[in-house]
Amino acid sequence: MGVPIKSLDIGCGKNKVKGAIGIDRIKLEGVDVVWDLDQFPYPFADNSFDEIYATHVIEHLDSVVTALEEIYRLAKPNAKVTIVTPHYSDSISWTDPTHRWHLTSYSFRYFDPDYATNYYTKARFHTESIRIDMARIWRSLGIQFMLNGSIRYESLRFIRKFWENYLCLLVRAQAMTFVLRALK
């Protein structure tokens, strides 16, 4: 039997990932560690986790960059990091008064080793996958399928770029799921 996977769920609220250690700023059912998520470092050792989840929390924090640097510190080499956040075109991104950041499907490219201006941080992640979720009408018309296909197939990448630059405020997304790998 293999070594058990150690997981952290940042900002877990009442919906902690099964088997993970849950950290959040309010003591709710499922929260194992109560901590102000804008105070760094978190109370865990470097290179502690094989998997880190941040579901609908990154947009609430003071700094996306500082939060990703902390996630990087906590992640073991090649750790899987899953981030779910609203797309900036979704009204929930703007109507929730606790949202500080409004992100795009390109926002986490900043942490890619090949990104042009990533010298402001040492945190490095490879983007394994991106999934854009849309309302039922856009799913039924195949737009979500087309956008997510353009992420997987390099020859179709212009579709997502065109949508994000020109159409996303008409054909809106809801949420995005990023799967990153810590490069150490």
C-alpha cells in the first residue's frame, strides 16, 4: 500500500474536501484549523502537502500573488493544486462585496516559468488544466465545449483568447477550475 496523500483545503468553510485538513478564518463544521487566511505563513511546515485545494477563496484574499507563494511553500514538489474561482465576466464576481479580485482564464499564467514578467515571485506552477464553466444556455449551444477544447488543443487556442478579449461580457462564464503542479 502506498504512502497516504496529505491534502489541505484552504478556505474550506462547511464543504471540506474529504480527508483534507481544512483551514478557514471562522470555526465551522469541518474546519480543523482556524486561521486568518491573509496572515502568512500558515501554521504548517514547508513542503507539507501532496494536494492543495482553494475553492472560491482566492478572490477573497488580500493578494493573489502572496497567497500563491504561500501555497507554493506548503506544496511538495509536483503537488497538485486545484483552484476554483469565478470568471470576471460572471456577475457573482462583482456582486459579492467580499471579492477583491476578478480573474480570467489567463490569470495564473503569471506563475508559469515561461511567463515574461514572472520575476516578481519565486512561486512556479505548471498549468495542467483549465476548465471554464458556463450557464446552461451556453453549454447547450456548445460554447463551453468549444472554449474548453481550445484549452486542450493548441491549434484552437485563438478561440479562448478571442472570447476572453471580445465576447466574454456577452457570452459570460461562471467559474473556472485550474489544476496546477508545483515546480520545485
